[in-house]
Amino acid sequence: MRNWLKELRKNAGLTMKQVADAAEISECYYSQIENGTRNASVPVAKKIAVTLGFEWQKLFESVA
């Protein structure tokens, strides 16, 4: 589980749907990324990172 991602989203006052819309993906896909059950593509990781304000490479670090 990517608790840090969830915290960033909540601190930004955004819903999963809002982040998903900004990244041009489905809410289900974003939920899977946040829960650590699916990895984002590089372009999607970059869009999520811009939306939430972090370095996109962090999404590819260990989810453990």
C-alpha cells in the first residue's frame, strides 16, 4: 500500500477521481496505483506527480 500517496492526495484536498481525471486515467486504475496493486506507466506517473507535487520516480520505489 502506498500510504504516502494517499496522504499526499488527502493533504491536497483531492479525491481519487480528481487525481485520476488530472492524470487522464480511470478512478479504478488510480485506486489500484494508490493501493499498490498496480504500477503506473511513466507518462501516468508523471501526471500524478505533477498533480500531487512529488518526484514521479517515487512511484517506482518499493511499495513495501
